[in-house]
Amino acid sequence: MSATLSVFLSRAFGAKDEKRSKSVIFHGLFISILIGLLFSVVSIVFSNPLLAMVGANEQLKNTAFVYFKVVLGLTLFIALFTPQSASFVQ
């Protein structure tokens, strides 16, 4: 995602097309938010089935569930680093 966004942003910036640069940044943020939100929701809602699939016992499930909620639930914010890093080109 970051590499693709960097390519499109570099092209727009090189062409001195400020409108297209802003559009690329906006769409990169929008797509990253959607993907991050999707992964956050899936990680929280399906944490027990995912842990059962990998063979976690009950004690591990209880501990890992907290991890899923805290770390994987914040995937939305982690996903925002992708377009942010590509946006520094400008």
C-alpha cells in the first residue's frame, strides 16, 4: 500500500499537480482507514474462533483475547502509518 501510494504521489508531485496530490493522499488515508477498521473488527469479533483454529488451550485463549483486543484492535491506527509515510514525499 505504501509503495503504491508513494508511486502515485510521486507522479502527481513531479507533474506539479497539487490537486491530484491531495486526492492521492485523501484516497490513501481513506483506503487505509477502511482496511484498518476491517482488520480491527475481524480481530476482535473472531478472536475466539481464530485462537481455536490454531489450537490454543483455554488459558492461552483468555490471555490472547486481551492481546487481540488491545493490539489487534488498534490496527486502524497502525494502518494510518502507511499513507502517512508515503505523504512525506511532498
